[in-house]
Amino acid sequence: SAVGALQCVPCENNSMTEGDDRTVCVCVAGFTREGSDCVPCAAGSSKNTSGDFNCTPCGVNSVSLIGAEECTACGSNEMTVADDRLTCFCVPGFERDVLGCTACAAGTFKAEPGDSGCLPCGFDFFSSVEGALNCAACPGNETTGGAIGQTACVCDVGFEEKLNLLSPFGDATRLGY
């Protein structure tokens, strides 16, 4: 080629030309421009089209890895915590197992998001439902009998269970006396 003539040179890594304009290289999807280089979007952000604009942070309850073109929504019973868009955690009342996030069993609870296991209800506390965020204290004259992880309370020694047909809740409730 003649001196001073235009030459075709390759675009730098992770960039390309677009459309009919073959004079400017732009960053591919999943990459953003830093100086003269195209660098991967940071984890927790994405960019789904080519161009030299910035990557966009993932929204609430979605995450991404480095160089992502799209953010991925957290699964069922999962959430992100604070500004962390790298990891989905189990919502309160759920624990992580091989199937994903599963509700805490009755007699257990989990108050905070995370992948840790559910905890058993303490002495004289119970939870009768799955997915409990906390445990309830046994009513007066009732106990768990010194056990933890209980789904109900029983009458204290010296008390018997009777039906209270005059309950303000319109149902039969237990009275210990």
C-alpha cells in the first residue's frame, strides 16, 4: 500500500466495529471502556449491547458474574442483601439445601436472610408452621417440657387442657387450669 494510505487494523481485544462504520471499534456486550481498553463488567453489573457506555448495576434480587451480558433473577424464596448483587440468599424462614431454599420445618425458625440452617425453637417456645421467622412463647401455665424444637406447648404439671368455648376469637382454644 502507498505511504499515507489507510490500513485495516484489527480492533483491540473485546471490541468490534458496528454497522457500516468501520472506523471506530466499540466494546462488545459484557464489556465497558476504561481508557483505550475494553474491560469486563464488574460482578453485580451487566451490559447487553455493544458500545462504549457503562455497565448497569443489577437490580434488587438479581445477580451477575464478571463480564455478564444480563443479570440473573434470584430463584424462588431467594433474595439479595443490601447492595450485594453477587449472591442470592435464602429469604428469612427458609434454609438452603440441595433443592434450593426450603421452608424451615415446624419447630424451627430463621429470622434473617442467608444460607445458614434454621434453628430449633428454645425451651418454652414453639412454632407450629413451616417457614417461621420466629418462635412464640408458650402461653401461661404451658411448657415444652424442657424440650427444644417443639411445634406446640403442653399444660404444666398440675394443669389440664380444657376447651374454652367462649373464646373472643370465635373458636375453641385451650385453657390450662
